[in-house]
Amino acid sequence: MASWMFRAARVARLEVAGLSKAALQVVWTSGLLRYGPHAVRSDLDPEAKRRLTVFLINLRSMSPDVYDLLESKHSGGFAVASPKDYAMAAAIVRLVSGNDR
């Protein structure tokens, strides 16, 4: 799907949420981010989160054929994300919001 279609879909979701298109400002764009995050519900059982993390981290080495089915465009495997992975994006948001603490 073309990148403009992704942008249009995101803008449409924000408008449905009550934000005016005129109030939106693009402050940063990039290509596809490597190994985009997988999110789980915050109320998911901690043991289920742990098992899912272990499964994904070990998937490439333990079951390469299954890994290829899930992540055919990425060859690096899964890694646990941390706040430092989003430090640049957070700094940009702080800068444009005037909250550069």
C-alpha cells in the first residue's frame, strides 16, 4: 500500500476520534521502521506476556520456517523494545509541543 494511503488512514482515524484535520501537523516521517513493535493489552496476564516474549525472541532460531511466515520482509528476528528505542521520536514530540523537558 502506498505511503499516502497509510497517512490518509491515520488522519481519518484521528478525525473520527474528534481531532480536526487543520489541527494536525506532520513533524516527522520515516520509511518502514525496522521491526515495528508488537503491542499487547496492559491487562494481559504477566505470564502470558512472558511466554509471548520468549516465543517471539526465540522464533527465528527455533522455527525459521514459521518465522518466515510471520515476518517475510524482515530477517533480523524479534527483540524486546525499550524506551531508548523511542528516544528520538519522544524528543521530537517534546520539541514541537514546547515541552522540551
